[in-house]
Amino acid sequence: MALLLVVLFIVLPVAEIYVIIKIGGLIGVLPTIALLVLDGFLGAALLRSQGRAVWRRFNETVAAGKIPAREVFDGAMVIFGGALLMTPGFITDIFGLLFLIPPSRAMFRGLVSKLAVGRAAFAVRTVKWGSRAHNHYRDRSSGKTYDYEGSAREVGEHERELPPPQGDGKP
């Protein structure tokens, strides 16, 4: 983690300054500054268009009753890519552009999902109700069980008041 911070806050800015100086030496100072300002505006425009597309897909997925995992990841990548594109520098512009273009976003999404699946482990255990294993898991939770049964019905406007407490108030 410390190495990542060193790269982000020391190595990357030094590399950005080096690349800006080299490009400034090749094409001149004013064209380099104009190019940096132009890619900031283009990054903002690309962020807006891709952000709207991702937001629309997010709303469509939620309206369909599905989990919007892909859309949330794409939204995060669009925001991060737009921030990188608006940051002055050519190296960050390359990464920002890769995060904003849908085909490369899909590539990053696949890579991140493979890394996440490799690091995550899930275990599901089923036990028979009333068995020794069930009692073992129930006892581990300080003896309390949270298995309740109940029913529900729709309540009209005139029934919305809470009924008076019944009994002595003890569960």
C-alpha cells in the first residue's frame, strides 16, 4: 500500500512533468499548454456523455428489477476516468481515456471481477432445523434465535393508528 502511495504522489507527478517538458520541447510551450487545456475540456465533454449513458443504463437495470453491478462499476470508472482526463498531464489523460471508452472499460471490468473472485471466498452451510448443528449455530449467537413467523395484510387509511398495547408488555 505504501508503494502505491509513493507511485501515485511522487513517481506519477514527476513522470507527468517530464513528459510535459519533452512534448513542450518538441511542439513548443504554447501548443503544449493549449493541448493540455483542450484535453481537459474534451475530458469534461466525454465524462458528461458517458456519464449520461451509464446513468440511463443504471435506471433501466433498476427498473427491470435487476442488480446494477455492471452499471455501478461503469459509473465509478467514468467518474475516475473523467477526473484523470481533467487533471493536467498526458499520462493521466491516457488512463482517463481508457476508463471512459466502453470497450476498454469492459476489459477493466473483466479484470477486476477476476481479481475479486480470486480474493473472495463464500461458504454456504445448510443445517436441518432442530439438529445438533442447528443448535450449535444458534448457541453461538448468544442463545438467541431470529427465526420468526408472521403474516401481513394491507392496512387501510382508517387503520393506520397503532393499536393499544396488549398484556403486560413483556415479550
